[in-house]
Amino acid sequence: MQIEVWSDVICPWCYIGKRKLEMALAHFPHWENVQVIWRSFELDADAPREPAGTLNEMLAGKYGVTIQEAESMNARVTEAAKEVGLDYHLERARPGNTFDAHRLLHYAALRQLDDVASERLMQGYFSESLPVGDIHALARLAPEFGISEQEALSVLESNDYADAVRADEARATEFGITGVPCFVINESIVIAGAQPVEVFADTLRQAWQESSS
């Protein structure tokens, strides 16, 4: 059974959704027969590499709300993250362009390291103020998921895997995906958003029954 996950490194609900999927898979009797494939999706493809301000300032500008309202939005998502064991520090988050991060994830996927790489990059961004658009910061983190810093930097300084990122985004368009996280099971069953663990569990059972019939 195949699960394709469209996600962005700076999407707070994507990390929460990732954890909920993992929680459901932990109790799924056929988990060893499940392949999870991470797909690229950029929330803001035009974002600058360097953050133009804090996350709260960015959200306020994007959604036309006050800084206080943006802080409240982040407080709610931080609480949702805490419910699945994630420690968000969004007040220190350093948003930026994620295209290079996605290219690095595609390189990691060649070694079946995309899951651990996604985990580490999201943890870095949401909990450790990782400047996600900085290729040198990304490269320094790479040894923690099995890729040498120099190897990662070589990829990031090139244009390698740009086509792979664009192909994922084109595939998302084919599926009608306009927001993330989005989980597509066996190219037919869709879970949109960071749904409750029970929804993931029920959908996994349904997909397994359909694929086995």
C-alpha cells in the first residue's frame, strides 16, 4: 500500500499530520506493507530565502490580521502540536523559501532517508529556529539524517532535483490538491488536512481492504 504525502517544511499542520499518520501506522497490523512517499508542495513559492520578518509579521501581512491575531493563531497550532508530542516555538520561527529544502529531501529519498530528513527539517524549523531558506544551515543539519554536510551543500549549490520538486507540484495539481498536508493512498483515497488519528486509522483499514479484495 502506498501513501503519498504532499507537505511543506514550514507548514505547521503538516508536521502535526505526519505525527498523526505515524501514530495510526503504529497500530496498523500491515504497517510493514505500507510505503510512505514524501511529495513537495510550496506554501509560498515566491517567498524570499531570507525571512523578511517574524512568522507573526508574515502571517499578519498574508491574512490581513493584526500581530495579536497572528499570535493567537500560532498559539492554537502550538497547542495542537503539543497534543501529539511536538514542541513548537513559533515565536522564534524563521520562515523562508523552501524550494531548496525540497530539493534536498528528493536527494535524501534516493537513499530512503526522506522520512527522517523531513522529520529533522521540520523539527529544526518549528522548534530550533532553523532558517529554512539558508542552504548552509540546511547542509549543516544534513549529517543528522545520514548525508554529509559537503554532500548536501554540493546538491544545494546546484540546481539538482528542481525538476523533481516541480513534478511533485504538477502531480498535486492533477489530484486537485490546493493545500497541505494531503495524504493520497493508492492514488485514490484522499485524507486532506491533519485529521484525527482515528480518521487515519479507519482510512488505512478501508484502503487495505480495498487493495486486498
